[in-house]
Amino acid sequence: MKVEAKMSPETQEETAVQQEPRTGADLLIELLEEQNVDTVFGYPGGAVLPIYDAMYRAKTKFKHVLTRHEQGAIFAAEGYARVTGKTGVVIATSGPGATNLITGITDAMMDSLPLVIFTGQVAKTVIGTDAFQESDVLGITTPITKYNYQVDDVRDLPRIVNEAFHIASTGRPGPVVIDIPKNISEALPEGTYSREFNLPGYQPTTKPNPMQIVKLIEALEKAKKPLVVAGAGVQFAEASEELRKFVERSQLPIVNTLLGLGTFPGSHPLSLGMGGMHGSYAANMAMYECDLLINIGARFDDRLTGNLEHYAPKAKVAHIDIDPAEIGKNIKTEIPVVADAKEALKALLERDIKPLDHQAWLDQIKENKEKYPLWYEHSSEGISPQWLTKKIHEYTKGEAIVTTDVGQNQMWAAQFYTLDQPNKWVTSGGLGSMGFGFPAAIGAQLGRPDDVVVSINGDGGFQMNFQELILLKQWNLPVKVIILNNAALGMVRQWQQDFYDERYSESLLDMNPDFVKLAESYGIRGLKIDDESEAEAALKEIFEYDGPVVADFRIIPKERVLPMVAPGKGIHQMLGVTKE
């Protein structure tokens, strides 16, 4: 009879680890932990199996969130990055896994969110042969990333990973893709390799040129109608406090871009709210009439400016931005300041400034705010979405993290959920990606577990990624999902109503699912609310409940987002400023 020595489970485990050769995938997991990554969003597949196996064997310190679609993974990573300021990390396999990330990568690029994305790739020996699940990740992602890599030698992996995290999170943040062939993940690192990197061609300018600061101060002292426009660059620089001090010191009225909401308190007397296509009348008229426009950390994109011919036509423009490519790109800029927003504002605050004489300007702006506020009406046909948004603000005391999808729901939230704090607003601005809001809420809740997270969605956008509902159950995430259900692609329908003679071509959603039953099928509480008389009690229940909720609010079917700057018009040519 043969007798075999028995080992304890712990000894067996140690022996297994000792016997297992260390691969490129093992090295990658080690590098992620060195970067203090605490959350990874991903979806496994053939080309990344070595990475997932290494993750399993390593018993990683970070948590892996298995989304049900790669797009859900990268949108969640964006939400996580937006509210934490950390770099979001995503893993997907080759071919369709990688291509399913493309919308999210583009979204992160346009909205300057730091992501590092690891895609699997077929083995180097078959790259270029149209191998199974092969796609040209480098070629596809070159125009939509801050930088991208394909790992050619496993010994380069430490340098590449460290470079990627540095590039993604510094200067103007953005996504970086690392494409890893399967044979690299499986390779055994031999010889020496270095974690050090040197990027002489990548040296973002953070400190402002003192002469430009002097010019800006001089222009401010001469201005009779100065105005500040603040964007997301203020948030990325963690400069909200400096911005508030600068604005209050000189009593400057301020407009926020869509992505800049919350960088300056929306309830502050000097705040004019959001500017642009669906901005307030006071904000847009201030941009049209000002004689000095100080842009801090914002792009002059078309949704902000309207027809460029009519944007700030009388103004001297100063533009503070860490990305020199944005300065002068769309708007002629007399005072360019290439710098981190925080450093530029600190430099401005350190300078003495003469008392400004622009009380008449402040009075004019105050009159516009009081005379032409945002407005809405109630209807027996359904719940007013504007009123509902204000009620959500009331029940959350304005302190929730709010994520939105794209379309009418996004604009109503931007208009009526007044944001007073940074890092509380998560939306897709530049790309306008439907399906963004709900997965982003998951990432936000994982990043800020102690915060209340409200996800405001349209019925159309929610259906693009509702498969991620299972994550609310799996991770016990108390996200409050609010569906503004008008049985339509609301913004598309609105444009068809206003500009296409009410030809509602494929914009009406007559066959929506039962969202309550859908939620319940995932083990989540679901509510349906038909009118305003039920809404307040429902909101109380939603926000007192210690868990996730999906709430289907039936809003006025043909409600429009107003006011509005029509396509091709100037920002001073707004529709729907008053009740018509």
C-alpha cells in the first residue's frame, strides 16, 4: 500500500504559488497594485485569460467589477474617475471586446477623463492575418486616445504601465490604451527591466506666464462688463475654492459650462447658471454683452457658443487652459494663459487689483436673472420633469452625486438640480453618449460608497445599458435610478416637433418594457409613479430606502427643454425665454 504525505491547504497553496512560473500577466497585476488601483471594470475573453488567471491566483487587493457589457464597464470607469479624481481602469478582450469600448474611449477623450484601458490582442505571430477576434486596436484608437501602446516585449510592460498612468492623469487628463498580445501575457519575463520612464516630449505647462497674468489683471481693471466662464478644467485642477475667492474678490458674474456645473456654487448670487444651447437667458446675454470674457478650463464648443459670429462679439477674450491646443482653436484669444487652473487662479489672487467699477453691469445681470428665470408648467397629462428634478434636489438636500443620460433628462437636470459642490455631476458632454448615465452611476457609487447617487435617465437611454442592473444587486449598491418616461426619444422628438413639422420619424417608443417588473426580475425594488400627487410620497420612499430603486416616473409626453438656442442662431437669439 502506497502512503502519501498530506499537506495542509495553506502548504498546498504556497507550493502551488512557488511552482507556478511568473508570467507577463502576473507582472501586470503587480503593476496595477503598485499604482494603488482599487477598482477594475472588465469582461474576460480568450485574449485576456492569462490576465484573469493571474488575477485569480494573486488574490488581488483591488476589486474586479464584472459588468455585463464592455460599454457598461468603460462608462462605469468614467463615473468612477469623475467623482474620485482617480484613474479609471478597464480590461477587455480582443476583437469585439475592444471595439465595444470605442464609444467610452471617445467619450473620455472628449470630456478629459483619466482612464487606462487594457485590451487583449491575438498573439504577435498572427497579428495582421485576420485571426479569430483580431482587430487593429492601435489603428482604431489612435484618434480617440491621449496615447496608445501595443506591448512588443514583456520587459517593456512595467515602463509602459507606469507611463500610461502618468499620461492619463496629468496635464489635460484623458484615456490611454495598452494593447497586450496574448503571448506577451503568457511570456516569462527574463533578464532585467525597469519601471522608470522618461518622456521629454510630454511636459505639460502648469505654471502660468507671469506676463499673461499681468495682462489679464490690467484687462480686468479696465473692463466695465467682465464675465467668467468656468468649465471642467476647474474641477480637474481641484480649483473650486480658488475660483470662488477670485470671483468674490472682484464681484465677477460667472457662467458654468455643462461639464463645469458645481465648480462654482450654483446658488451663489454671482452665479448665472449654465450657458449655451439650453442655458439661462441671463448667462447667454452676459456672454453676448460682456467686454471681457475670462474662460477658465472650458472648451469653446458649439453647444456653448452657438453661432461663433455672435459669441462675445464685443469682448476681449482671456483663456486659461492647460491644453494649449484649445486656446484660439474656435475663438480669437487676446490673452492666452497656458496653465493649470489652480495655479493660474492662485497667481491672480496673489496680485493686487484696483477696485472695479462695474455695478451697472451687475445690476443689469441681476435684472435679467429676476425678469427671465427658468420656467415650467404643470399638466394633467403627466409629471412635470422640471418640478420633479427640483423635488429630487429637495429630498437630497442638493448633496447627491447626480449622473444623467443624454437628451432632455440631461438638460432638465442641468437646469433644475442646482449644484453647489464639485465632483457631484457626472454626464456625457462632448460626445453625448446615450446609455452613459446608469453605468456611470454604478462607477460613482463604487468610488464614493457613502454618497447618495441618483441616476437620472430617459426611457430610451436607460434601455441601452440596463443589463448592468444586476450589479446593483451583486454589489449592494443603493443607486436611485430615476426614469423620466415620456415613451419617446425625447430630444429627438422635440427637434422633430420644432424643426421638422412634427414628423415623428422613429422617435416614439410605443413598446417600452414594464420597468417595475424589469427591476424586480433583477431582485431590485421597482416603482411606477403616474402623477404629481403620488410623486412626493414616492420620492420620500425612494430616498429613505436603504438599497437600490428603479422608479418609472411618467412625465408630460411632449414637454420641451426650454429656453433654447436654435441651430445656426446666436446665443442672444433664444427661443422659449418666457411663457408664450
